[in-house]
Amino acid sequence: MYKGIINFKLFFKLIGNVLLIITAGFLVCLVVATIYHEDLSPFLYSAAITGGIGAAFKFFTRGRIISGNITRRDAYFAVALAWIFLGLAGSLPYLFSYSMSNFTDAFFESVSGFTTTGSSILTDIEVLTKSVLFWRSLTHWIGGIGIIVLVIIIMPGLMSGGYQLFSMESSLQEKFSPRTRTVGKRLLLIYLGLTFAEVIFLLLGRMNLFDSLCHSFGTVATGGFSPKNSSIAEYSPYIQYVIMIFMLLAGVNFVVHYYIIKGSFKKVVANEELRLYLLLVFLIGTFIGVMLFLKTDRSFEESLRESFFQVISIITCTGFASADYLLWPRALWMIIFFAMFLGGSTGSTAGGIKIVRHLIVFKNVRRQFLHMINPKAVLPVILNKKAISESTNASVLNFVGLYFIVFIAGSIALVFSGVDLQSSLGSAATCMAGIGPGLGTVGPASNFAHLPELSKHILILLMILGRLEIYTVLILFSRQFWRRY
């Protein structure tokens, strides 16, 4: 058995595979650059660096059997560091193509892509080459399915403990199969299916193939990077409806998609999180749509389309924009701000707190009221007709509390770094939830380029914390984590 605090053999093997996957992405972008007669060097240099380091890591761990299961300590360390390597590797094309002026901006854009946040430092997106724009959107697609899931699929050597790696990176609560590799393959097939379907529907709306691919990557991954400065605003209502529907689907637990494919509709209907998710989208979207119709000169159809697009985009943490919601009546964009804390379904590509956690919090509030009436009653928290354990219940409540503590701390740190209060609140909320646009000077019609360099590093940390659901990162800074038992 490996007796060190951290299994570095596992770590280097994982990072090697991650870098090789990124290298494959660079090679795809080389094809795009060739098609559009663009400079190949940014992706050649990037592929040489990541491919060389990845191959070296694989070489030095070749033939070495990692005995025993992967411990949770190994999983926390490997997954957290994997996302740092992702951000570093992903920044290379921006730097080699001179698309970004400095390392901080390139690292920010890369982390924002892989964490499917969609916040950008670019002031003019359309000046970038097609190949760099494609890479920018591809980082969403890779990050959406989760690089760790891809590693599990291609990495049989980690089968014994693969699900621990998977569970550190994803909030999937239900398993299709006890076999982790099977889970990953089925997730990937659903992910590919949704991507392919959206591309077809966008092509039918006369969007060109390049834009269809980029927007599909951003939609299915709930990322939000668009190759256009105006995001989705200048496209036809048909295109907006297509992207709206696929954002909604991407925010649904992938297990639910699997049940639909199998025809297990009873399980779909019984899913409480799905019902609350759809109800919240309907209620908030309808309310804002009606208010826009009454308070502005928009038509009824335009009011509802604009409202539901933005509400779905925010709740699913996608971040595409069909309008600048900061130009709406103040009360309405405040509702949008609070919607940033909802998040999509667990087991989806969406970020945020997640609907199921809010559902469990509400059930605990209800249980507390019932206890006040009947203190001796035994009242377990029931989810999908099953009682959840008290440890799981406490974990959820602790997470929600910690989420808001980190949000407040991040907002205060941004204020001290030189950002105004409104923009600090909006930046912290949107980066933690992986949404993209925020409030104040970082709204849907703006970007993050003007923020101080320290603020960008704070937001990079918040993006990674949000993507890995806080605990995976914070535990690395605890004394107990590094204690030998």
C-alpha cells in the first residue's frame, strides 16, 4: 500500500491524462485554423507544451500499479490541482496568439471557460481569429461534461476508485450503474446527443456551422461564451427560442434525461427537484414577462421571450444574453440577482447552489415548524419519497451556509481590491455560480477587463471554488488534511 499523505503517482497520472485531452483539443483547433487560413503557431506551440508534459507524466507513471482504492484525500488533491492545470494549459493559445495582453487576463478567460462561468475580459470578441474563438467555446464544452469524467472513461487504471474522483467534481446524486466507467459513457452520450441536436436546430434557423457549434458548446455546457459581441441579442426569435429550450434541458439532471430515454416516466414525474426547477422558471419568467409588458413598450411576445431567456440563462448559470437586464425596471433586475443563487439541477452542467439544496432547506424549515407544534414527533426529511440521512441533511445545510459565507467574504475582498459594492456583489455571485454577467459595471452589456488585477485573481478563485462546490478546495487549506493518520 502507498503510505504517503498524498498518492503522487495518481496525481501525475491524472494530470498527464488531463493534459493529453487538452492537447487533443488544440489539435482540433489546428484543423479550424487550417480551414480559415489562420496562423497555426498558437496551437502548435500549445500542443507541443501540453503534449510534451502530459506524455512525460504518463511515461514516468507507466507500468506502476496504484494499489488499493483512491482515498478521498487523493481525490480532493488531484481534482483541485487538475483544474489549476486546466486553467494554465487553456491560457496558452490566448498568449501565443496575442489575443490577451497579459497572463492574468488569459488565465481568467481560460478558467472562466473550463468552469463554464462565461465571464470575459474581452472588450471586442469578434476581432479574435476563428480558431481562438473556437478554442474559447471548446473550453466550455470540455469543462461542462467535466474533465474528470473524461479521464475516468479513458483511464482504466483508476477504475477501483474512479467514482471518488467523479463525485469530487460533480454533484451527481444518482448513479445509472455501479460501474463508474459506464456512468461516464452514458453521460457523455447524452451530452453529445444534446450538442448534436442543438447544432441541427440552429442550422435550420440559418445560423452558420461555426456559430452553431460555438453556441451549442456554450449552451449544453451552460457556459455562455458567444463568438458575437452582442451574445444572442441580434439573432432571430427562432434562434433565441432554440437556445432557450436547450439551456433549460442542460439545467436538468442528466439522470432524468436517461430516464426519459428509457421511458421511465414515473421516475421523471416523481423527481421533486425537476418539478421545483420547472416551477421556479415558470413563475419567475412569467412575472418578469408580465411586468416588462406592463412597464415598457415591448410587445407581449417580446416581453415573455426576453424574460424567459434571461431567467433560464441565469437559473441554469449559462449567461447568454438576449437583452441587457440592467435596463429593466430596478425591481426586475434585482429579482435576476437573487435568481443567481438558485442554480440548476444537481447532476446537470449548471452551477450554483442547486435546486435540490434549496428544496432540502425548505423542507427543514417546514420540519422546524412542525416540531414547534409537536416536539416529540419524529420527522425525517423526505426527498423523492425517500428519507435522507441526517448526515446528508446536515451536509446540505452546512454547504448552503458556507456558500453565502464565501460569497460575502469574496464580495468584501473585491471591495477592498478597488471594485464598487454593486459590481463586487454581482461579480462574486456570478463567478461563484458560474453564470457570467453580473451587476453594475460587469453587467450583460459589459465585461471584466476594467477590474484591477487583484480582483481578477479573487474571481478566478471564486470560479474554481464554485465549480468544485467549495469543500474540495477549502479542505486543502485545513491542518487535518495534511496530518498523517
